[in-house]
Amino acid sequence: MELMEKILSRENMLSALKSVKRNKGAAGIDKITVDELDEYFKKNWTEIKTDILEKKYKPQPVRRVYIPKSNGKMRPLGIPTVADRVIQQAVAQELVRIFDTSFSNYSHGFRPHRSCHTAMEQVLQNLNDGYEWVVDLDIEKYFDTVNHDKLISILREKVNDAKTLHLVRGFLRAGVMENGVICQNDEGVPQGGPLSPVLSNIYLDKLDKELESRGLRFVRYADDVNIFVKSKMAADRVMKSVTSWLERKLFLKVSATKTKVVRPMKSEFLGFGFWKGKKGWKCKPLNDRKKRLYKKCKEILVRKRAAARPLSVTFNKLNQVIRGWINYYRIGSMKGFLDEFGQWLRHKVRVIIIKQWKRPKTVYRNLMKLNRMCKCNMSDEDIYKVANSRLGLYRRCSMDVVNYLLSPKVLEKANKKEGRPALVNPLNYYLS
């Protein structure tokens, strides 16, 4: 069976369709949404399949959007149409089956059963083995500068199917629509489609094999590459030679300002920093990533908006952000930070709850109810003072009465009658 027949097989296409629908995502330039995919393919599948087999299929240009990066700059993304995304996913699935087994064990990005956690484990292993000089390679605008001819020649080494190579080249040269103007792209793999991560791994696998042949220890996640050596002299030598190799063999430009030789304490990788304890090197979330978590929660907890909506909606949004952040950085050390963050979070939530109760009578009645339920033995006078205080909400919620009555245990209990979920305790969730 030819590769293209495997790509267009019923099982592979259904799997690709399911994957695209699960990932959801925005519409492309044709404005067809993921919800309309089933109907679209029922009507047009025969024509699409014939065009692909006859090399007449023309992918539509991707829609250019920009998302903010952590350094304040904007990252360009190209969003293909949903139909193109399904076909890209179908191609990507078959390419992964062909290429993944031959990929390096030091490559972790966009691969089955690998993640940033496996990458960080390998980084820590290298550091703890005494390789404490880091060559932090930064490939300048990698996804926008991939050489199409070089990529196709690398694919041809294992993909001996003209139809598949023609289709891949069609996706590479589909063009980009920005502000209503279509621009042709002679190089680069636009980020945003299912095919670009697979192609980027295939392209940079040549770098992996070169580093392995030199006997170097390294970790690569997509275009982020860290090489580990034992001395500064070796690090400087490796940086120069690898930079030269990338520019000569893969036609990629290495950033002269961002590529550097550093000690682990000054190194950053996938949002993690490093520190050395009694038991060796460990990782932790970078400070700017912690600030980003605070910022996201503050946006959800803006007092006017949060008090105007049901508490269940606020709790759901907070839980989603906090769990996602902790799941990503779980491999790092952050017990003290999460304890402090949890106290701040619960204080902000208490302010919103008291604001929602509005009138002093309602505040008094609800606090008394909690006092009886939790058996806190607070006096009526103390609760009355808090309910009728002229202090601001922030100060009132810092008092012992509100802290004890709206305790972490109370906030972490779900209210089935109101449909309110439990508020996640960041520290407990991390330790669990």
C-alpha cells in the first residue's frame, strides 16, 4: 500500500477528524468552524480525495494571528482552515509512525509519551552527572526560516511517495493571509497547524544526530536546545562549532545575542530555572511565570466583575488556571510559593464573597450560619462588629472572624445545591 493510501484510509482520516474536533480551535480564512466539519466532509470528501490523489489539491492560505510572548513580543501563528487541519493531521499521524522510532532519545517536543517533564528530568540528570556548563542555543525565528527544499530532501530519505511529498510542499507554500492580503512564503513552517511540529522535529533530527555523533549531552524540545559540558572552554568551542554547522547544513541562523554559555543558576529552559540543594540540582518555576499566574488570577478576581457573576463560575475559572499551571510546573520545587499564593488567593475570594452578600444583615446572618456549622465558637458581638464595620472589604476580610469562618476547609467544600465546585487548594493539589 502506498503511503498516500494509508493517509487517506478511512481509519486514519476518522482519527484525524476526531483529533481536530477535540482540539477545537479557531476557524481559518473560509470561516468554517470545527462544528461544521462532519457536514463539510460528507459533501466534499470524494472531491478532496480525488484532488489529492491527482496532485490537484491546493491548500488555502493560513490566517495570520499574533499571540503575546513572555518577553513582551508577539509570536506569529498561522491558522489553517479546519479542512486543511484534518488533512494535515492525517499526514502528520503517518509521518510520526515512520519517523518517530528513529528520533533521538534527547528530543522531547511534540512526541508521543514525551513532554516537558521528561525533558526536565534529562536536564537534571545531566547537571547531577557533573555537566554543569550549559550552551543555551537560540535559533532565530526557526519556524519562519525552515528551508523548504532541504526539508523535502530530508523527508525523501524515508518517504518514497511523490503524492505525499507534493501535498506536504503544497502546505508549506500555501501562503499567509494578513489584513486581507495573501503573501507567498518561500521558506518557513507556519506554527498553528498539526503538521508543523512533526516537520520541525524531522528537520532538527539532523542536528540531534550530529550532536550524538560528537558524543555531546543535550536536550531538545522543539527549537529549544541546551547542550551540557564540563568546562567553559569546551562550552565555547561547542557553541562556535554547532552554530557554524547549523548555518552551513540546515541554513538556520543562530541568534548571536540570545545564544550563550551559562552556569545552571543563570540558565532557563521551558519556563524553569535551576538551583542546587543538598541532594543535587533541582528545578523551579521562573519568577516571571509566577507573576503570570498571579496576573491571570487577578483578571478573574476583578472585584466588580467577579461579584456580579455566580461564585461557581469564578471557582471554575480559578480551578482551571491553577490546576493547569501546577500540572505544568509540578516537577519543580515550589512548596513555599504555593503556600503563599494560596493564602493570597483565599483572601481575594473572601473579599468577593463578602461583597456578594452586600448588606450588613446578610453578612451577619451568613457568618452566624457558618459559625454554627463549623463550631468556631465566635461571639455574636465579634461577628456583628465585622458585619457592620465601616472598614473596607479588604481590611474586614483580613480579620480573624472572616478568616476562621471562611476557612480553607469551607472554601474547599463543594456546594451541590448551588452547583458550586470546591476551590482548589494550590499547596494540597501540588503535594497530592
